[in-house]
Amino acid sequence: MTPHTASGIEIVHLSHAFAGRKVLDDISLSIEEGTSVALLGPNGAGKTTLMNILCALIKPDSGRVMLDGVDLARQPDAIRRRIGAVFQDPSLDTRLTAWENLEFNGLVYGLPRRERARRIDEVLDLVELGDWRDEIVKGFSGGMKRRLEIARALMHQPRILFLDEPTVGLDPQTRARIWSYLEHLRTHRNLTQLITTHYVEEVAGHDRICIIDRGKLLANGTPEELRARHGTSMIRCMPRDAETEAALRAAYPDIRSLAGGRLGVALASPDMLDAFLATYGTRLRQIQIDEPSLETVFLSLTGRELRDRAPGDDTAAGVGEQAI
Amino acid sequence: MNDLIPLARGLYGIWLREVMRAVRDRGQLIGGVSRPLIWLLILGIGLNPYFRGEVYGEVRFVIPYTYLQFLFPAVIVLNIMYTSILFAVSVIWDREFGFLRAILVSPVPRGLILLGKILGGSTIATAHGGLVLILARFADITLSWSQVGLALLLMFGLSFGLTSFGVILAARVRSFEGFGVFSNTIILPLYFCSSSIFPLDPSLTRAQTAALYPEWLVFLVEINPITYAVDALRGVLINFHQFDPRLGPAVIIGLAVAFFFIAWLDFRRR
Ligand SMILES: Nc1ncnc2c1ncn2[C@@H]1O[C@H](COP(=O)(O)OP(=O)(O)O)[C@@H](O)[C@H]1O
Ligand SMILES: [Mg+2]
């Protein structure tokens, strides 16, 4: 007797280690059918490992995964028909044409000829690659390859779609296009989507956001919930000299060190900002005040900026920033 | 039964992709055509007059064949060896460029993925071996259709075993770098030690053979499985055997089963 489990994704106490190093640490998460969840975390957080486990490419050390009501460990083959995956690294055969890549996928999923022909037209239409069907994939741009991979993942009409950083390295127009395809699939096909990203500005449109860092799930909620629960205004500043830095560190014990010698101070109240500016306003080389945003949610949860690796790229962080 | 049709489509898809890839790969095709031409036209014709002992006024060998006829089956084996063993490139390509994951998330079982790839590789290798048959007239060999059919069957068996061997190699090679090495350290030594380009005359006694060739060389030839594959093809194509005729097919089947099994163990483990 199996208890009735809702469709969608159910992850229970999932842990995994590589060579003794914990990469996923007791992850539990449940995702309702037809919703989309963004998994936000910096590089090395464990996102790809989680995706690989969900696609049954690696076996987790412990924990249980139910996809569309089926236990992954017990019936991996039944699950493979119901999931589609777009991997972080490219996985097309670039020596074949777009059509041949899709035809291959139709064959390995056991679709009959007529069904294959119909669905290839359909998915190529969806990602607007109909004119390129007989071109060799090697000549495609990064964005076209990505769109073709999404088309391929949809060929067998999966119930759940996993996308691992689908927009990384793409230009803004292509990114917007990809999000609009995914939005369309969600509303028209009731497709459950789990999407990883490390672009904070891309997650606001999803039903839920999960923040993952160092293998731990730190937060899970709607964007509004996260902002209300964890969001604080932040001051990010660069002290003019070592003396000022020492004074700041003494005055604000929970101050955070950020990339490029900058410091971050969480603002508990508006008065605090006034006091800060009155005392230190003239002793800073640079200051910026962030309204509560997903970026500051991430910062306050992890103590790190998402863009640790790209100092100076603050403009891209988007939401609610003001430079003074 | 209804479950088998989708699986058969999967197997077909994986096989078809390998074949398509090979048809488009100009370099491989050029190699497959030029290699037998060079071996037969240059080495074959060049050594043809020296093959008989009577050149030196004394008949020592009793093989009633020209050197071209003797060499012909071995060149087929050489072409198969190159194509099969270098099939490792295709396997490494899939792994390095991520395509393997796209296959692994599909519902096709692991064993069938492996079988599809190896069948694809064997088909290509058999075709490359078959190309050589077109030159049969030129080597003064006339073939009946049944000979051609039997030869293709043996060639496919050999291709299957050696393609599996290529897959086993691929699992142990980290990158593309080691490839020139393959042909120089594996293919050519095996080929030269298979009695492909010189005979071990069956009419000579062991002692006489030992007087003609050093013991180690005879030993190497006799433990080399390729020797028996060449012998089997000689049996079919020019009706000449240096060894027990049953040995050839037995060795070919043995290689195919053993190497496929090892490849399967490797693939299941990853
Ligand atoms: N196959 C592997 N063997 C050993 N360590 C790995 C392997 N795959 C990933 N890792 C490690 O696990 C951690 C998480 O990696 P990953 O899941 O790729 O993170 P993300 O996708 O969030 O960037 C990283 O520290 C990475 O080095
Ligand atoms: Mg990743």
C-alpha cells in the first residue's frame, strides 16, 4: 500500500558527499505540480549535483526523491519518461542538424514516426528555430543551442522540466525569450519547473524561490515572503582609510566584509541610516544603500554577495539600488 | 511486446547516429579507402616477386599463392582494426562534449545504449573492411557470393569484438591526447604479429620454423588473437589456413563475447 503522494517534486532529507565532502546537506523541499521554483545559489552551492540526482544520473547517499508521485530510487525508468532536462553544459551533437538531434531524441524515447514528425515541428516552432531545422548545430549561436536544448527536453512531453542555469552566458534578449517560453509552458501545459540560476534578477518571476549555499537549503518561499522574512536594507560602503574601517568595525560588530575591500551593514531602522551618515558620511570613498531585495535577502542569509567573483558589477544586481 | 518496440527504436536511434556520424566524417572515410590502397598497391606489389623461395633458386615455401593474395585478407583485418579501435574517439567525444548525459537521462537501459553504440561502430568497421573486397579482382581473387557473405559475417564478428575493445580503452583514457599512441602501440604491433605480412609455413616442422624465425616471434604470433582472425578470413577468401580452421571463428566469437562483457561491466559501474 503506497500512500497517495501529490504529483510534482518531493525531496526528503537528501544528502550527498563527494569523496567525504558534503555537497548536499539534508535538503528537504516540496514543489507543487504546475509551479516553477528557482533555485538560487552561488557557484559550488550544489545546484548541479541536486539536478543530477533528480535526473537519476547519480545516486544520492541518503534521502528520498518522489517525482510525479513515483519513487526515484525504485522506478528510475518510469521517471525518465516523465522528466526533461536541460543541463548546465551543452549536450547537443553539434555535428548533426537541429532536426537530427530532435529525431534522435524522439527515437530514444520510443516515439513512433508520425508522432516524432509532429512534435519536432511543434517544439521547433515554440523556440522559433523552424527556419534552422536542417542546419548543422555547430554553426548555431549559444542562445540558439540553448533554445534547441529546451526544445529537445520537451520532445517527449515531460511532466517535470529541470533546467540547470539555462540562461548563463546569454545576452539579455535571448534570456528574456527563454523565460517567456518557460512561462508559456507553465501556464499552458501545467509543467512543473525547477530552474537553477545565480542571477538574482531572474528569480522574481517564479512561484517560489529556494536559496541554497554550501549544500544547505537556507530559505524557501514566494519572493514576497522572502523579502518580508529575511529582507533588510543594507549599506554597502568602501571606507576611505584604515582608521575609518577600524572605527566602523568597532561600531557595528556584525558588519560583513565584502569583495573589493567593501563593508556591508544591515539596517535595522531608518534612524540607523541617519546616524550612520552623520558619523561616517564624509569618511567614505563610496556608498550604496540597498532596499530590501532578493539580493539583500541572499546577503543576509549567507553573509556573501552572489557576485563575489565579479566585483564592480553592481549595476547588474538591479533591484532597488541607489548610489550616492 | 509493446514495451519492446520503443526500446527497439531507441537502439535504432543510437545505432543510426553512429552511422550518420561516420558517413559525414570525411577524414575517416579517406583513411578507410587509402589505407588498403597503399598496403596492396605499394607493399603488395612491391613484395609480390619476392614471396616465393625460388627467387633465390631454391623453393622453400610451398604456399601456392601470390603475395597479393596472401596479404589481401590481412589488409581487410587492418582496416577493421583501425576503424574499430579508433571508435574509442566517438565514445570519448560523447563523454567530453556532454552528449552522453542526454542519452543517459532517456529511458533506454544502459546495456542497450552500449549495445547500440557498439553495433553502430561494428557496422562502420565492417563497411570499411568490405570496401577492401572491391579490390579483390585486382589481387587476383575471384569470389562467389557465398564467400562474400561468409567473409562479411566473420568481419562483423571481429568488428564487434574490436569495437568493444575500443570502448574499453575509451573508459581508461582521460582525453583525446592519447590517440596517435593507439595506432602505434596497439594496432600496428598486433597487426605485424598476426602473420599478416609473412607466413608461418604450415608444411614446415616446428624445428624448421624455429630455424627460420626466432622463437619469440613465433610465440608472439601464436598468442596474438588477430592471427586467428586473419587465418579465418584467409580460409574463406583464398582457402588457405595456417592453423586449425575451427580456431579462427572460435577466437572471433570469444573476443566479441569477452570484450563486450568487460565493456558492459565498465559502463554499468560509471
Ligand atoms: N563529480 C564530482 N566529484 C567531486 N566533487 C564534485 C563533483 N561534482 C561536483 N563536485 C563539487 O561539489 C560542489 C558542488 O558542485 P555543483 O553541484 O556543481 O555546484 P553548482 O552547480 O551550484 O555550481 C563543488 O564544490 C564541486 O567542486
Ligand atoms: Mg552548476
